[in-house]
Amino acid sequence: MPSILVLGATGFVGAAVIRALNSTHPDWPITAHVRPQSKHVKYLLENVARIAEIGDWTEFEAIKNLSSEHDIVINAGNSFTADPVTAAVAGLRQRGVKNGRKGALIHISGGGNFIDFGTTGAFNPESKVWDDSKVDDIKAIHKDMFNGQSDTVVLEAGATGDIDTFIVCPSVVYGRASVESPGIGVGWQLITSNAKSLGYVPYLGDGSAVLSTTHIQDLVSFLVTITGRAASELDTGSAYERFYMLETERVSWKALATTVAAILHREDPATFRSPEPKRVLEFGDEAGRGEVKHLVAANMLLTGPRAKSVGFNPTGKSILEHASEDLKGWGQL
Ligand SMILES: NC(=O)c1ccc[n+]([C@@H]2O[C@H](COP(=O)([O-])OP(=O)(O)OC[C@H]3O[C@@H](n4cnc5c(N)ncnc54)[C@H](OP(=O)(O)O)[C@@H]3O)[C@@H](O)[C@H]2O)c1
Ligand SMILES: *[C@@H]1O[C@H](CO)[C@@H](O)[C@H](O)[C@H]1NC(C)=O
Ligand SMILES: *[C@@H]1O[C@H](CO)[C@@H](O)[C@H](O)[C@H]1NC(C)=O
């Protein structure tokens, strides 16, 4: 019976994974790392996990120690920086030395790594489609990608062979109503806060550029599968053969912006005067602030034959159908 630690346990993904693991493996002990100031969902975790309330991710020693007490650590907290994954790696290494049995890390990355940096908002049939079954694609992941700071730490740790590592990489995750999450997750957060700061929902050019999306239930079932594989030490390949790209559906930015504009107008008509999206003609701040303008302008192209080969089988309904429920009460979130 493996013991499991979840970082980011009160989050959109973390809380859903904990509940799914407990329902599939009710006898597996799960620890939920929660920072003291978290206002979210302790009620969702009651009875399904032991709560470890320690400091936030700046507490390297505390997270390292907590990780060293578990067989498997799932990082559902942060993929934009190297913490907390560096602390988890250090803790699992220490456990391996003590127990003679390797610890395993399951890290959640994100499809933002794999945008083509197009600047026209149009679909580009020439763009590279990143493929999880191509080891060279995984080796090409670098620190300047959206989730590169954390992914490279995990891949390097896995390559040493001291710990077993797995990286599960969903694209934009949606479907909060289906998992009763109070939070909308970082994907929706990015899209809607960008729109809020602009006062409209943008698409660029003809809006045919595509965004990859992943239903939370599809992600969560796959995480349960991978946790099972980590527990039974089924995978013997290298760290570069344990990177899984997940996608439920690709949507065009125009279709997404059109759907979201009507919903945000319904939720917050004072900010969103129009129920229509705004067509932006030039790449720049009118499409988004900072990094987000790249998402709006580019294509996110990934494919996951390796994930499918170990059981990823997406069945979630479209983000376009979920958006209305996902963003209900958005002004109060
Ligand atoms: N949602 C998506 O579209 C998506 C797509 C691809 C990848 N991902 C990745 O999946 C992971 C989970 O995303 P999510 O959407 O579930 O995020 P989320 O709902 O924002 O959850 C983040 C979790 O991390 C905790 N946390 C945040 N800052 C912390 C800090 N400084 N110290 C300790 N804990 C902290 C939060 O706790 P509090 O309750 O205390 O705030 C919460 O439990 C992230 O790594 C994300 O990049 C998400
Ligand atoms: C899993 O959840 C059930 C309730 O559904 C609970 O009785 C059980 O103790 C939980 N398992 C663990 C390990 O906490
Ligand atoms: C971490 O564990 C070490 C060794 O058991 C201990 O000395 C140290 O005080 C712990 N630190 C924290 C912050 O828990």
C-alpha cells in the first residue's frame, strides 16, 4: 500500500485527484499538503486525506521532510516555478536512500510549453505538433518554456535514476462543475483575468488558431492510472518515456472567445459591455497582457500517443459546452 502526498491539495486539480484516488483505492493513505492561509475546500478533503498544514512553498525543509515520508508525491500545486518540485525531489531521494526502494514523483505540467509562438491568430498547418512518444521532443523541453522551470528539474532527477518520475501534461483544463471545485483552475483564470483587464474577450485575426483543452475528469482518471503504475513500478523506460500529453479537444480561439464573451457579459455586464468577442487586428497588448498575448496569438499543438497507449481515453464533453457552468458566479470567485 503506497503512501501518497499531494501538493496543491486544495486546488482545482489537486482536490479532485485526492477524491478520485480515495474512491479507487480507499485503503491508500493520502496526505494533503495545505498552507495555513488556504481559504479553500478543506471540507472537500475531510475523510479522504490526512491534512498536513505546514508553510507555503518557500518552506523547503518542511516540504522536503514531508515528501521523504511518502512513497509517491503528486505535484498538483505549481508548474511555473521550480518550487515545490525541487523540495519534493530532495525528499524522495532521501527516502530512497533510507528505504532501498525508490520514491516516485508525479508532476503535472501544462500544454503552454507547446505553443508555436505564432503572431497572427491563424491556424498554421506547418507548425510542429509536439508528440509524447518522441523522446527527442521531450528532450527538447527547456527552461524558457511556460512550465520549463519545473519540467527540467523533474526530467533531470528522473534521468539520474534515483527516483521514478512521471510528467502528466494536460492542456487548458476545464469542467469544474463536474468535480464540485470552488476554484476554476489556472487555465480559466488566465483567460478570464486577461479578458477582465481588457474589458473584452479577444481573438486575433481570423481566430482560427487552435487551443488545446483537457476535461478535468479525463485528467483525473489518467492521474489515477499513472499513480497505480507508479505504485506497481510497471514502467521501466527512461524519464523521457514517462511524459504524457493529454488532450480532450482542440478549439479555435474564435469559437472559444465567442462562447466566453457571452458568458462574461452575463456574469459581469458592467465590465463586459458587449456579449460579442472583440476581433483584434494586431499582435500586441490589445490581445493580452504579458505572456497571455502569446496564447491568444499562437497554436497549441500536442498529441499523446504514449498517454493513449497506457490508458488515456478522453470522453469529456467540450469546453464550449462546459464554459457556462464553469464560469457561473464568476464575479464572486
Ligand atoms: N487548470 C489548468 O488549466 C491547468 C492546465 C495545465 C496545467 N496545470 C497545472 O496543474 C497544477 C494545478 O493547477 P490548478 O488549476 O489546480 O491550480 P489551482 O486551482 O490554482 O490550485 C493551486 C494549488 O496550489 C496551492 N498553492 C498556490 N500557491 C501556493 C504557495 N505559494 N504555497 C503553497 N501552496 C500554494 C493552492 O492552495 P491555496 O488553496 O492555499 O491557494 C492550491 O491548492 C498547476 O501546476 C498548473 O500549472 C493546470
Ligand atoms: C477514503 O474515504 C472513505 C470514505 O469514503 C474513508 O472512510 C476512508 O478512511 C478514506 N481513506 C483514507 C485512507 O483516508
Ligand atoms: C527536517 O528533518 C530534519 C531531520 O529529521 C530535522 O532536523 C529538521 O528540523 C526538519 N525540518 C523541518 C523544517 O521540519
